[in-house]
Amino acid sequence: MNVNEQYAEGFSENNGVKIFYRDYGPVDGDPILMVHGLGAQLVHWPPHLITFLQAHNFRPITYDNRDVGLSSRFLGTPSFVLDYIKYFLRLPIKSEYTIDDMANDGAKLLETLNIKQAHVLGTSMGGMIAQIISAQYPQKVKSFTLIASTASAPSPINAPSKAVRDLMMERSKNPNASVEEVIKREIKFVSLIGMEGRVVDTPEFREETIKNLDRAQDGSGYARQLLSILASKDRLKKIQKIKAPTLIIHGKQDPMIRLKNAYKMHKLIPHSKLKIIDDMRHLIEPEILLQFEGDLLDHLQLAS
């Protein structure tokens, strides 16, 4: 099943920052705001997740976080050596903007679309952003779905695997890599964080990577978004204020955000439910969605 091409697109604005969004509809569907992760554009949402939601009369609303895709870009260039030293020494790090600023972008988008209340679904960094939306704007949130994320501040003892970390740093330092370099890096990265044994290097994957690269124009925002994560404080107290029904989904084999983070959030978020997927790493492949779509649908429909 392919994603419906009859969607609406436009810009929302938050204190001068333009946020590009895509509203898949249907207009009379129950809105669900989808917040994506580090460096991801709205086109990176799995089509099978979008179509699943539409098939059950939900209205997926996706957007490019600030600094990626068609949304506003910032100009600062992180000092990698100094910032990495600060990260390992647990010293304060300054960033162009904060995770809280990105949460405000999402809340403003709902206002732009005249949506008083929506379901909120966030994955990875998008889950961090969505935690703040859910905690700070409880009146706007019907339900909260948190996938492959964490509420803890980044630290060397709770970091991604070394292989993942090395690729993240390489991408941060080389935003203007050649097309072939980007393709090779994406193949390696998705092989690490996607389902084990999946063949990633296909003509379709290469074509999609090139198309997404053309849309993004450059990858400079990745490093600034990563810095905003490294500069953030933990949200362990904040998530205890979440009032919306919460479903936490996490992969047992996630090499980017360890499973212990899911257990900790489940303990702290009131009335939350936890679904652990044995063969899931960090991505939502069709086989992974099949394993939690029933839980997700029950969760969303109970809160509608």
C-alpha cells in the first residue's frame, strides 16, 4: 500500500523559524503529530506507518525539525574537539538552540493548523522533543507514543555503541560529503541500526537516498541538532508530569538508545505501558510495525 499523494503542505512559523510540514489527512481524521529523529526529514517516516494510521482514520501530520529538510537553517559550526571533551567531562555545552525550542516548534505547528488536541508520536530525538510537548502542553495531547528514545541526558556511560557513535561523528564532521560517500555511510548506518540481516544496499535504497539528499540540499543541520541533544539536561522530572496515556515502544537490540532507558521512562511516566520488541533495533521496518500495531491502535483508539 502506497502513501496517499493527496496531502497538504506548508510552513508554520515560530519566532522567525519556519517549519515545513506535511498533513496527510484525511481532514476529518483524528490528528497525530509525528516528531522525527536526529537529521531525519519528514520523508524519512516509513510509508507503512503512515498508511496504517490513515487506514484507521488517523490524520498523520509530519514535519521537518528546524535545521533539516525544507525548514529554517542555522549557521553555527560546532567545535567538535572541544564539545566532545566537554561531553566526556560532563561539562556544560552551548548549542544554537535547545530541545525545548524544537518542542515549541511542534506545539506552534498544531496552533497553525488550528488543532486544539492531537495524539503525539515521537521517535529517537523526536521522542525527546515529544516528551517536552507532552509535559508542557498537556491540554494539546490526547495520547503519547514514545519509540526508541530516552529522557536521560547524554553521557559516556549511556551512549550509542562505538560503531554507531563513530558514524554519527563522521556525519557531523563531514556535512558536505559526496553523493557516493553519503550513500555508503547511509548503507552502513542503516545496517547497524536496522533489523539484523536485512539487505540495505539495493537500487531502491540508493535512489531514495539521492532523492532525500537533493531535497535536503546539505547535511549541516545534523551536527547542530546533535549538539542540542548533547547540551540538553535530562527530562526525568519533566516526564513525571505527563498526563496523557503513554505507550513506550523499544527494541531489545537498540544500539543507539539502550533498552534500560525504556525501563526507566516506564517507571517515571504515570500510567505508561511498555512494549519491548525482541528483534527491533532502532528503526520501524514493516516486520517491526506488525509486532506492535495492535498495541498502538488500542492505545490511540482508547484515547480518541
